Amino acid sequence: MEFSRRMIQALSKPDRMRRAYVCLIALCSTVAISNPTPAFAQRVAVRADGIAVVIGGAAPGPGVDTVYRSDVEFRARMRLADQTSLDQALHAAVPNALLSATMNELIGEVLIAREAVRVRLAAPSAADIAREREGLERACGGTDALAELARMYGLSRAALDAMALRRALVSAFLASNLEGATQISDAEVERVFQSHDNPFPGQTLDQAREPLRAQLARQALERTVERWVGVLRARTTMRVLANFDT
């Protein structure tokens, strides 16, 4: 999951952990995929391609989060811009496998955000939101790439800030609930180093120790987040309308 690296960093710094706990309630009124603003309504008018999934109910309504197909496509094209080129991201067809994986990623984000609202985490700071806005830019290859993709989908700065807010909220919830998930002992590092799963052949233990610890921490975090999303998904009413696998 793309939050892994940021969560490992957050969980390794106690002061950031305390700040992270203060982040997640403003979602209901500001997240672009939940309660459309006039800017979001304009974007839907430009790319009216329907609903991908509703979360929290069987149909859109109060207390229900709606993810549109264009939300999925926008996020997938961000990934394409980072992995290929901006021109490819703007003009090429998005692979169905990427669309499907992206939809599942968005579902996970919304589920975690809903849970954060349920447990009443506080709103994020302006610095937290700005950090996530920079993360959005990095995720698609830079400021210019994000601006071009936003223009393609009719997204205003406010809509992009709302995305950054949701990411700040989700990051905060994960940081406040996954403390300890990335603590990898020296014994575990040494066990993996000595096994056939060692990803650093040809290196000494001292050379491989910290890179291997970071990799094991990332894998542990991904497994923990996957379990969280599975639990939330099992207890949340949800209707998936888009099928990107065919």
C-alpha cells in the first residue's frame, strides 16, 4: 500500500505519532469523493461516467460515501504519470488491472477514514495537509503533472486539497493505531538474512541489516493494513457497481 513508507517514518518518531493522533474528523464535509462541492460537481459534469462504489449503504445518501469512476481513473492516471510519462498518463488507456487495484485502494482509504470519523479523531493541522499535498505531487511525478491531470478532470485546487486532507486523515489513523507494527527485532532480521528469503545475497549482515529491517517493516505494515481493511470491509455495507476486471 502506498502509505507504507510514510507510516514507517511516522511510527519511528514519537513526537510525530502524537501529532498524527490529532488527524481525521473533517472528512465528512470536505473529502472530494464523499460530499461533492461545486468544484466537484463541475468535474462530474465534465466526466459524467457514473458511480464506481458506494460505501456505508446500498445507494448514495446521508452517511454514505460515493466513489466515482472518474475518481478511480484520476488516481490510476497519477500512478501512470509517475511510472511512465505524463503524456502516457494523459492520453493512453488505463489498464484494467490498474483500475481495479486503484479502486480497491480507494475503498480501503474510505473505510479507514470512516472508521476514523467513528472514533472521533481530531482534524489535521495545516502542516499535515500541506505534507500530503506534496505527497500527491510526488505520487504523479511532480507539481506540473498533478496540475495537468487535475485540469483534465476539472479538479480545482480545493478539490486537490480535499484529497490531501483525506490522506492526512488516513495517515493519522494508521499512525495512531499501528504503533509497534513496524518494530522488527535484530533476531528477526538475522533469521531472514540467514534464510533462503534473504533479498540481499552477497552482502554481509552488517551491510544488509538496516535495508532488510526496513523491507521487513514495510511488509509487516502492509499485512497489518490489509487486515484492518478486511475487518472494516466485512462490517460495512458496500455496493460495488464498477467492474474493471473485464
